[in-house]
Amino acid sequence: MAFENVIRRVDPYVPGEQPKVKGIIKLNTNENPYAPAEGVIKAIEDLDKMDYTKYPDPEVSLLVHALAEYHGLDDDQVFVGVGSDDVISMSFLTFFNSGKPVFFPDITYSFYDVWANLYRIPFETKALTEDFRINPEDYKGENGGIIFPNPNAPTGMLESLDMIEDIVKANPDVICIVDEAYIDFGGETCLPLLDKYPNLLVVRTYSKSRSMAGMRIGYMCGSRELIKAINDVKFSFNSYTMNATSIVAGVASVEAEEYFRENIDKVIKTREWTKKELTRLGFEFPDSYANFIFAKHATVSGKDIFEALKAENIFVRHFNKPRINDYLRISIGTDEQMKTLIEKLEKIVK
Amino acid sequence: MAFENVIRRVDPYVPGEQPKVKGIIKLNTNENPYAPAEGVIKAIEDLDKMDYTKYPDPEVSLLVHALAEYHGLDDDQVFVGVGSDDVISMSFLTFFNSGKPVFFPDITYSFYDVWANLYRIPFETKALTEDFRINPEDYKGENGGIIFPNPNAPTGMLESLDMIEDIVKANPDVICIVDEAYIDFGGETCLPLLDKYPNLLVVRTYSKSRSMAGMRIGYMCGSRELIKAINDVKFSFNSYTMNATSIVAGVASVEAEEYFRENIDKVIKTREWTKKELTRLGFEFPDSYANFIFAKHATVSGKDIFEALKAENIFVRHFNKPRINDYLRISIGTDEQMKTLIEKLEKIVK
């Protein structure tokens, strides 16, 4: 067509399958197998019907305040978005604006290069070590910003606070973003570093530990200056991104701390059981601190196991990418789901 | 700070005030004064608690299908986003990509130039005529795309289908976007033109006629090729933008057609009553086909009336901009709210 050349062409990210059939075991998108707290659902039911017809608060003040208080920060140090994807995407646009390459690991969350390409931000990937660790020396050259998840995805590997501080300290002239999507499952947060490093941003999500992937809530903590800058960009896109239900549900989740901790403990316990069983079956994996395990089998290929599990209605994630195509990323489900998984794997790999 | 120069600086859009106090009359952001259908709230309450913990369908298939069916289109002709702001912002990025200036009216929705600046898209504004009409001849020069609302905002002025077809037909090599945020309040939609013009896109919102500003739902209808292109861009940002509640609420609204029509009829009736009263008080205004009236008084300035109403806890919108700073944009509320408004205005302008 004549107008072909005015349209921006991109390679869209392909998310994990969301099969619409019921009765499957879904261990492919790192969702929490447990429902959010009762208070979350009640908060939505308690909305006034006129809250639907009015625009929501564009500053999301209630939720920002609840999160700031939870983390011991000021309200102007917290930015909320439609899932951490929204927050990080907007961060690429806001903070990686120097024209110099942004650094991130070669094996990491697969959206980073998609956003860099979308916004035409140059980037360089830094190879993880053989055992999937970040080498901080790789992040000390001239760059336009740094981003990595901790624990990393899809490996589950946790880096130490010292290693993170080493990188953030070495890069005072650019913004360093640590994506802590999975930190609640046993990792040590780098939020305390915010006091010392105004160039650090820490991203969190409600989609994993808070059992609320369906509600699309993510947030970022950092210095006032950086949070103001991303708020200004957000207000240039769309003033009202968080709908009425997300705001009250997000607050209610923070208020249900005990339930939240119990849920996490259950997931961790199941993860540790699953690790033992996978080892018994001949799998190897980095020691995961996330709600998934990134495992490869000694003899059977990742693709073969992926297909065999799919035939049994068990969905895990397989990345057809260099260095990791023998691995499967297996989300931690309920005890019952993981027992079924292990039973099926036992037959597949024997 | 050292990293100042890596941050993107933008002038954020300033949305209409959302006062947090109760008991005010809020006629400043064109919200619907009536709640959405009971079915909308019921659909949210009927969600399974496990729907919160799972990622929502990234393709928003249920809602896309409901809207396609409603408009007599195919599913692959509909794109859904987080309010029409999300849809239009993404359209700027996707479709205004030629490097040539995009054309839109000088008096129009105030986000268009914000998005153009954010994405560094050149643009030229075309002056409306003295009586706030679009002159189609202005839109026939070489350009990188065209966008305007119909009815226009903040004027409420409706343009004819013939005039729109004239513009779309004259621009086969670029994308023409008609923002029909207010079309349900008495205007004639240009959706039937989609059959003839693959370069046309029509945007709708749930925030006005559907009483659901709080839920953040907007959508766009167009040719398969264009809808595929914007979906690809969307999947490069954030696969899961529509949360679980928005999806089911959006479908339920479409299913409650009778209630929807009744609501619109009430708003139109109140608007026509308000027009008569405003005329009686010495106001002039373009004949609005939207859920607001854009009015100026013969003797009292817009700013003075704005401030006087605010002192009475009535919020309307005043734009401190060339050509329109004597006008107020007054959203249509309930009969009772508009009676109070007229009573107060009677004292202010006498």
C-alpha cells in the first residue's frame, strides 16, 4: 500500500503462552500459584459505582503513599505503572537518553533489547560467566546506563549487594536500574543503597510475589529527581494509566503483610523441594532465588522435554536462544502441581 | 548532578484538576455523571480470585471480539488500549513515522502536540476558522499524517462525514486518525468509511459515553494492516496492559446497550437544556455535539467566571491559551448539578 513507508515496523516481543483452555498446569510465566489476600478482592468490591465513571487520581497518590511507607521512603521517591514492563519501558525512554550504549547481560529479561530497539537506544550486551554470574568489571566502561534484574531472569541467580554497589558506584554519571521482580523470594534488596546513590533505581512488580499479575501493577523507587523525571514523561503519554481497581487493590495488598509473607514462604518451600527432586532426576540448575528454576537435563534436550511436558498439558518456558536452548524455565506452582511435574519428568527423562 | 544530561526532559501535560475533596460539582473533565451499567460492576465481582494471580490475555481477545461484533467489524480490525490516550499515543509512534509534519487543528485536544514533542515528530497546526470549523483545504498539502477529534475538543463542534471523507480521500499515502471520543452524544460516526479507506483509523473511548473513565479503556478500529502494525508496537512495550477487571468490565458495557443509550439520551437532554439557559444568561458557544459546552460570556471574562465558580465548589475547565482564553469548557452533569451551575452563573454574570 502507498502508506507502507510511514509505519514503524518492529519485531514484537512474544510473551509466554497464555493457553485459553482450562485444566492445564501453567508453569511458564512465573505467576504465583496462590490468590492474593482476601482484602485485595474486597477493596475492589468496596469501590463506589461512581468511582468507575470518574477519572482515577493521575498521581495514584494512595498507592504511592502506601508503597513509600512500606519501604520507608518518601512519597516522591516512588513511581507506579501498569506492571513493571510499563515502568521499565518508560525508564528506557527517560533515562537512557545519552546516545551511548546501555549495558545489560546477554542472558537476561528478553524485553530489554526490544525496548532499546523500539526507542532506538544503542546497547551492548555483556556475557554472563559460564556459571551465569554478572562480572562487575564488564559494567565499568563508558556507557549510557545499566540495567539488570536481581535475581536475574531466566537464570534465578542472585548477585550480592556488594557486587551491585560496586557497579552503581563505578557509574555515577549514568542511571543504574536494578529490576527486583523476584527479590521477595529470598534475595537481599538493594533498596538501602538508595540513600547513598542518587543514580540508582529499583523496580518492583506485583505480578510475582504479590499474586497480582492480572492487575498490572509495577513500581520504581529512587531519588526525588529521577522519580520526577519519569513522572514528567509519564504525564506526556497518558495521565491516567492506573485504573480505579488497580489502585485500591495495590494498597490492600501492601496492608496484608502477613498473608503475603506466608505465600512467599510456601513458594520457597516448594521451590526447595523441587530443586531436590530435579537433582535426583539428573537436572542441573543455578541455585535459584526466584519463583522459578532454570534447569537443564544431563541427557535429554530442553526442547524435547518442553514438547513432552506440553503433550501432558504442563506448560514450562523454553527459550530458543544461544547458550540457553538446553534449559527450561519452570515456574514454582503448588505442591500438587510440582509433584505432577516431577512424576511426568521422571518418565520423560528416564 | 552528573547524570543530568542523560535524562529526557519533557513538558508534561497538565490534566484537569481531580480535587480530592468530596461535595464538589465536577464539570471539568467531561466525565459521565451516571454510573456504568450494573452488569459492569457484576462482571468484576464475578471474576475468579485466581484471575488476579494470572496474567491477563495479552490479546484482550474477549473485549476485542465484543467490540468488533458491536461495530460489525472483524476481530483483527480492533485494537484496545489503556484509555484512548494510550491508543493515540501509540498511534503517533506507529503511524507518524515519515519525518514529514503531522497536521492537526490549532484548537484541539491538548495532548497531540505533547505526543509529537515526546516522540520528536514534526507537526503543523492548522487554524480553525473564526467559527471553529476545520477547513479541509488546509489538510491537502504534503504531510506525515493527520489527526483531529470529531466532534472537536474543546469546542464540541461536529464536522460532516463528507468533510471527513474529503480529507481522508485526499491523503491516501498517510494515515488519517479521527478521534471519536465524543461521537456517541449525537454525532455521525465515520466508521462506515473504513470499508473504502484503508488509511483511516477511528478512535473511541469508554471514558465519556460509557461512564468508565475510572477503568481506562480506549480502542481503535481500522484496516487489518494498520491494526497489526499497532499491535506489533504494543507488544514491544508491554504485552499485558489491560488488567483482568478492565477486560470483563469492557465486555459487560457493550452488552448493556439499552442502559447505555438511556444514559446518553439523558446527557443530551440535559445538554440542550443547559444550552438554552446559557444563552439566556448571555453566553455564546459553538453548537456542541459532545458532553460539554464550550462557552464564553458577552461581558465577563472566562478566567473570572472560572474563579468565581471554583469559589462555589464548581469546577469547570479554563484553557489559558490564545483564541480560547475567554471560553470555559463545561461538562454536562446531572440535571441537578446543571441547575446549581446556572443558579451560580446567574449571580456571577449579572
